[in-house]
Amino acid sequence: MKRKSYSITDEERTLIHEETYDENGNVTLSIDYRDSPPTHRNYTYNEKGQLIYQRELQGEIETNSESFEYDDEGTIVDQKLFIGGDVYEHISLTKTDTGFVRKMIQDGIEVERLETSMNGDNWSNKFYLNNELHESQDYTFDKKNKMGETLIKNVEYEILIKDTHDSNGKIILTEEYHKNGSLLTSTEITLEKGEIVKETVREFSPLENHFDRLYEYDPKGNMIAFEVRSSTGALDSFHKRKFDNRNRLIEEVGFSNGHFSGITGIHKGHDRFHFVYEYE
């Protein structure tokens, strides 16, 4: 199957992106026509449908490629980024008795390391940059109240972010703090059937402000509408999507006025967009 993406401007259709899929629905070829010359990305999968190799070319020149290896549980344990045919970045994952260690090496030098450990319902992560502790994350589950809390701290153990989780592990409140302990932002999350339907964001610095992110889904769980509204109810951004009877995305339209969220890929760089998708 092939999907072509068109940008609609002043009623004119411009082909901007094309994807080819295999019988399992995996993308095997992606072409971005907005680049000059167009950028081609080729993807290779193993018999389990796991991505094991991807290659990017612009014209006849290979810009980069990546390889992936998995363990029996489907976790990526080895990932290499090649530039000019040589390994530039190597990410490896090693399991331990309580968790795992993930390292990122660039040009032969370790630049990042994540050490994670589990203790029953609780867990902790430690992030290192250039072999120095940069940040820690600690999750604690309160069995009595069936609530969880994640504290993200810097190297001085000052709280940067605090997440509150419900009994299903879903985040329902995120609070971001200044190093002096003052609250910078808070995001209260409303869930329905496990999906986020509303995020109320309050900003306290430099001036107090708040806005809402609103999400709408169809019966199949597809997000069909996203809005950002100011405290006065004014519409700052919106994103609407349509699907066909085979549950395939066929149209997107939207605009941003400073609060766009979660729009990536072909939407990047578009303050206002209208895309349609055709399948062959």
C-alpha cells in the first residue's frame, strides 16, 4: 500500500510526502519532497516485524543509516547510527538484577548513561552526562491511597518536576519547579476511558496565566480534534483529523498561535496547514 500526502494552499494541491507500506503495515519507503533533492528513507524489518535497519539518502548521497538489535522481549538492546559509513553513535542496553543500564557513546566517548532499578512497585532512574550525575527520577507508589508520585531532581537534589499518578499509573498532575522551590507551571490532566480529554495548564512566571488543551476521540480511539484555548476561551490553536471507514487518516487541518502541541512530522514548521492523504 502507498500513501501520498498533499498540502492544500489556495485550493492548489502539492505533493509533499509519500510512504510505501508492506503487507504488515510497516513503512518500507518514505520520500519527503519538500527537500531538494527529495529525501528517501528505506526501512528493513525482521521476521517479527521489528525495524532492524533504516537508511536515509538525499539524491544519491547517503546522509545516515541506523541498525537495531532486540532481545527476546522485543526491547532494543543495540542501536548504531552511521554517518559516512562509520559508527558515530552507539546506544547499548545491558540488563542488571534490578533493572538495566543504557549507554550512549559518540565518537568513542560515553556522553550519556541511564541507570534504572526496580524495587517492587517503586523504581528509580539516574541520568549521567559525561560520567557526571545530571538528574534523578524516583517513583513511589502509595498502596493505601493507590496513587503514585514521581520526583525529578537535579544533582543538588532540588525538585524540578513532580508527577502525580492515578491507580493505573496515568499522570494526572504535573508540576514544574524553579530551583528556589517556587512553582513555575502546573498541568492538571483529565482522563476518560484512559484517554486525555483535557489539560489545564497554569503558568506562574513571569506572570500568572492559564490555558486549556482539549482532546476529542472517535469510537476507535483516534484523536479527531485538538484545541488550545486561553483563559478567556479564545481559540489559540486547533488540529482536526478525518479517517475513512478503514480507519486510515485522510485529512488534517489546523493552525497554531503559539501553543501548538504534539504536532510533528510533516506538520513541522507549519503555523497553518491543510493536508489530505490518498492511498493506492
